[in-house]
Amino acid sequence: MAAAAAGPGSFGGALAGPLGGALGVPGAKESRAFNCHVEYEKTNRARKHRPCLYDPSQVCFTEHTQSQAAWLCAKPFKVICIFVSFLSFDYKLVQKVCPDYNFQSEHPYFG
């Protein structure tokens, strides 16, 4: 398994790096920028070889990719949830991500 990590960066409504252009608000205008920066990014990839289902004499592979990202936004910043999307020629993923207001907080948020 190979791992690739990228350092901090900044984005205006979208993440840079392995999740390039993935973090944003559906329907938001490109000119709208959030005052945020990426604090951590990591992408893990694994490839497994196995006999093909259509022809066991051939070798096929499956590939698994897992990405993690953490970002910080300057206050005042009110957001309920964002959407992260990943597209490839044979796969599409759209995931709703909501902030964890209790992460490393002395005063938990119950909203």
C-alpha cells in the first residue's frame, strides 16, 4: 500500500491536492470563497491482483483508494454541511460532510 501526503494549502470553496476540486457547495458561484485552509491531506491506495471473472487465465486487479482531509475556516463561519465528490471514468461518489463542532473543544457544541 502506498501513501501520499500533501501539506497545508488554501482553497476558495474547493480543496486542492488529491481531492482536487472536490470540496465545495453545490450550486455555489465560483467567485464565492470561504476563508479556509487545508490542515491535513492523505491518500492511501491499494491494488490487489486476482484472476479475472470473465477469463480466469487472465490477471485483473481491483484498486481501493481512501482519502482523508481536515480543514480549518476562520470565524465567523456558519456552515451546516458540505458535499465531497469524487469522479472517475467508471465511478462516482458524492458524500455529505458535516463539521464536528465537538472536535478538540473545551466547550462542546450541542446545536
